[in-house]
Amino acid sequence: MAISCNGGASGGVGGGADVGWWRQWFLSPAFVFFMAALLCLGSIGTLYAWLVFTPFVGTPYNLPSISHGCQEDNEGSWSIGVFFGDSPFSLQPIEDKGIWKNESAAWPVANPVITCASVSEAGFPSNFVADPFLFIQDDAFYLFYETKNSVTMQGDIGVSKSTDKGATWKQLGIALDEDWHLSYPYVFNYNGQIYMMPESSQKGELRLYRAVNFPLQWRLEKVLMKKPLVDAFLIKHGTKFWIFGSDHSGFGAKKNGQLEIWYSDSPLGPWKPHKKNPIHNVDKSLGARNGGRPFVYNGHLYRVGQDCGETYGKRIRTFRVDILTEDDYKEVEVPSGFKESKKGRNAWNGVRHHQLDVQQLSSGEWVGFMDGDRVPSGDSFDRIILGCASFFVVIALVCLVGVLLGAVKCFIPLNWCPHNLRKRSDTLLTWERPSPLSSKLRQFCTRLNRVPTFLRVWIKPNSWIGRLVLFLIFISGVAFMCNGVTYIYGGNGAEEPYPLNGQYSQFTLLTMTYEARLWNLKMFIRHYSRCSSVKEIVVVWNKGKAPEPSEFDSAVPVRIRVEELNSLNNRFKIDPLIKTRAVLELDDDIMMTCDDVERGFKVWREHPDRIVGFYPRLVDGNPLRYRAEKYARKKKGYNMILTGAAFLDAQIAFSRYWSEEAKSGRALVDKLFNCEDVLLNYLYANSSSSSSVEYVKPAWAIDTSKFSGAAISRNTNVHYQKRSECLAKFAGLYGSLANRKSKFNQRKDGWDV
């Protein structure tokens, strides 16, 4: 029988009764309904995760720092980038400089240039790097920063060196390691000596260190103040030296909203407080806390502050200091000129950036180093809390449906309440004696158990209103289940790029389309423009009235290249306006995750002389026939990659395609309006004695042309027949591909299964 609100199963005493009660409880309609409902919603959540989130693919050789550093924690995943400009208010990221480091197949070099991975791989375990400060010596860049030791979970001061203006870096090691947390390594020169004034607020002191063997050996010079100052800097302005810092320990001080000033005749002190201290004690979003080195531009002193309103270190704010005397201080906020990324969490600094050190080089150019993060502070903890809360809501909704359907008779069995426990100790008997507390508790349980009856009377499940309520509860349960899966399983929401030799790069995405597919193109651009490594999108417009770039919701520049003739050869047309070495040729009807795209880009940088793509084919047999991927899988190898989704070296691929050698092939492409990708594969194979193609398996890919019918290859039989004709023609012109077979699952990354 079902368990009632009045107690458990009847019959027997002692252990036998307990066993029977538990058996009946597990077989009760309430328990069966509860488990079936959770199984149903859990299956929906699993399907949602499979469709939406990219499966994890292990790459032990790719990120050797995983076991030592870069572990997710609530402080974030900070990294450091470099910027250049004609002024401190016109800084552009290094990728806009077009710096090419061929040995890493990275062109242009892209931010971030220093990460926890690059530091960890050098033998110094790090969870993140932040608070960059630059010191220039003999045209070499020495960058000091906070690195969170992933073993001690404490901030140390690391240092890296660059001899090519920030394009590549050598990790020199830990410059300063104390028994307390260190950060904000403000480095400066005074009278031929190099000093560092890091934050030591955990120690309760503001300390000044002097380099005894730059850059790795430092000695304590003096304790400047016995105050736990946060993010302090020291400058000379006028005839005085000034320290700006925040003391959050004072009575009434607003965290991240307080700023104080001290002055002295010497950087070694003694220091006197400004008469208007605290200069600021305002909302944390207003930039009171320092956010980097102050700088002088056009005769004006500027201070950089942190906006910590939405999350810690959300963005920087810049202030022009108009008055700085012993008696008065005045600053006015000015535009920072820093352009925030539209890629959101897919950008390395898309969610927050809180420190900037900008300096003028001897050439007159300005260089800036900024840290950035793709997740807000406390993100991992917040995701767990929100995910668990969503699952609890799902359980509550399941209980509600069980009540309405009659599977759940009560919320609390009365035998769980005082006076109904089978086994009683003397302590419980004493506690259960009549008392106001026990009586109120039993009264509350009784009233709570009346709720199911009340709900079933108020909302009749067999009525149309009752069915509507049940449907809405089910939809809400599905929504909360998917929401919980997103927070718990979905990670921080970012699809990150993959480094190669510690460096990142960017590529141009090129697609070809015409007016009948404009709706598809808008969705295509909106999605792919937010992938981390996409620099620009070029649309080859073959037919009809071309749209304006402003019509697209894009996080990167969009360029429409209108062609005079409707030809598939336009896909590989030489384009001097393309400023990246890598081009991703991608049909506008293919949708895949940004993570799949980033994997392909990583593999191409390892093999820039090859066609690296996502759709393999095998060309063999006599006569040659064009077959689908299933045939290549059956034969366990491939020798062709379709360029409808493939990475190429723009200069090599396009020059080969428009060579005199390829003239006959291009004529056949125009005649059949097909086979441009097949031709390029033959041209690559004809120019190399080794493998010319590389495969990367996407987690999933959707062909959106199936929803519209606007596809060149919608008649598969005719499409394959044309391609078989191309194979025969190209084999005669450029040689066979049969001896170029590559096997699946040959790389260590596991992405070619």
C-alpha cells in the first residue's frame, strides 16, 4: 500500500517492520513518480548539454601546465597584453601592428602575450598573471607582474623579458617572494638605482625594495609606512615626491572607493599626509583605487583608476590631475580611449581589465601593458551556487506536479514528527514531552500536509486550466534544468583560443555568398565574429545587390567584396587587403562551435603549408569516383580536405590557384560551377612531396542550407557526378592523389579521430 501521512507500513515490530517500511517507501507512488520525473528532466538536461556544449577533448601535450598551474579559482584567469599608439589615448593591440614570427606560424602576433600557461611552462606554477609594470633598459622590455603561485596560492612578483618590443617573451622567474601576498610591483628609477614598491597590505606595511642584481635580486631598502596600503604608486611632481594609495582598514573607509595621498622631499621619506585625506571615499565604481602607473602627456599628469562597480577590476578610468599641492587636490575624468572588445567572454580581456602601465618610448611611440580577464570575480563559486539553486527549483517543481497528480499525498510523514518515532531514547522521550516547541512543530507539519489537498481542489488537473498549469510547470522545470546544467557543466561560457609555443594569433574568415542567402549570412557573421581569433570577415559577394557592412551584428570589421562575375573561382582570388597569414575559408551555411574553429587554427599553425579542415574525403579507385566522408572512414584514411571549411595560407593558396598552371582547372570550375576546392587540393599535392592536408574533427556541425533549399549541391547525385568528372580531369593535369593517404587518429592531440 502507499505510505500515508499517518505513518509507515503496518504490521510487525522491530527490524522486520523497519525493513517492510523501507521496502514500501521505495515502491510508493510518490517515490516512483519523483525518480521518473527527475530521470526525464535529467535526460533533457543531458541532451541539452550534448547539443550546446563542446565535449572536452584531452590534449596532454598541448597544455603541460595544467598539472602545475592555470587552475580555475574565484580570483579569475588574468593575463597580460601589449598595446601601441601615437598617444596614451590611442592604444591599439599588438595584432594591429602586423608583427610576424614565422617560427611559430603566428602572423600577426596577438594578445595576450603573457599568461599563466607561459609562466607555468617555464617552471613557475601560476594560476594567473596581473598588475603589469614595465621597466625599459637598453631597449629591452622587463615586465614585472603579480603571479599567483598555484602551489602556495599566494601572490609573488614575476618578471619576463622581451627584446622585440613585446612580440615574444622569455620568462626569467620570480623576482620577489615573501611570506605574505605580493602584488602591484611598481618599479621605478631614482638616482641611478632601480626600486620596486609592491603591495604588501597583508603584512601591514608599505615596503621599498632596491635591485642588487637586476632583475631577479632585490633587497629591502626601507619600510616607508606602517600602513596596509593597497595599489600604491610613488612619483615626483613639482618639487615633491607623492604616494597615492588606498587604506581600506580605516574606520569608515569604503573598499575600492578610498584614496589617500602623502608627500615628502625624498622617496625615502619621512611622509606627511595630505590635508584633504582621504582624497576620495566614494562608490567603488568611481575609480578611486589606483589602476596602474600615472603618466605625463602634453604637460598634464594623469592617474589611472579602477572601476570595481559590477565586479572587481571591471575597467580602467583615467583622470587628469589639475591641482596637486600640499593643501589641495583636484582631478577630472577624461576618456581613456581604450576600445573594449565586443566578443565578450571569448576575448581575453572581454569581461574586465583593471591595470594599465603606459610609457613613451625613445622613438616617440607609446607602449602600454594591460591585464585582462574573460570571467568576473567569484565566477566559479557563483556558478555552483546558481546551478544548485536551479536544481533545487526543479525538485520543488517535481514535488508540485506530484501533488497535483495525486502521487504525493503529503510533504512530511507524521511518523517523522515528535510523538511518532518508533525507537525512542531517554533523551528523545524527554525532548518529546509536551512543550510549546513540540506542539507548534506538530501543528506546522499538520498544516503543511493539508496543502496538497488544497492545491488539488483549487487546481483540478483534469480541467483545461489544470492541464495548462501542468504544462507551464513542465516547461519551467525544463528551463531550470537547462539553466542548472549551463552553470554547473557549461563552464564560464568562454570558448578560448589555443596557444602555440606560448603565442596567439588571428586569422581572416572568408565566405562566399549571394543575395538569396542574406538571412543566413547575418546569422553566420553574428556567430563567427565572436570567435576569439577572428580578426576580420570578408564576404565575397557573387550575385545581386550587396548589403552594407552596417547591416550585420558583428564584433569585428566586415568587408563586402563585390565580384563582377558569378564564379566559384572568386573564393581564392588574390586579395592584398587581407592582413593575416591565415584565412579560414568557410561556407556560409556551415555552423560549428568557436572551439572547433580554434582547434583547426591551432593545427594549421603547426602545419601552415597544408590545407587544414573539417571535412575529409578519400580519392582512389579506377575510375575515380567522388564519395562522401563515410567512404574515407571505411577505408581508414583521407587525401583531400574540402575547402568549404578549411584553413589556408592566403599568400600560398591564392597564388597557386591563380597560377598559369591552374588555368585549365579554373576553366573547368567555371564550366561546371563546381570543384574549386578539389582543384586546390590537387594544386597543393602537386607542389609538395609530403602530406598536404590535415583533418580536425568538429564536435558538431550544422548545414543551415538544408532549411532554405538555397544550396548549390542540393541534388547530391548531380553534385557527385560533376565532382567525379573533375577528379578524372585534374588527375590527368596534376597527378594522382592515391599515394597521398593520411590516416585518422595519427596526431597526439586526439582531434583527428
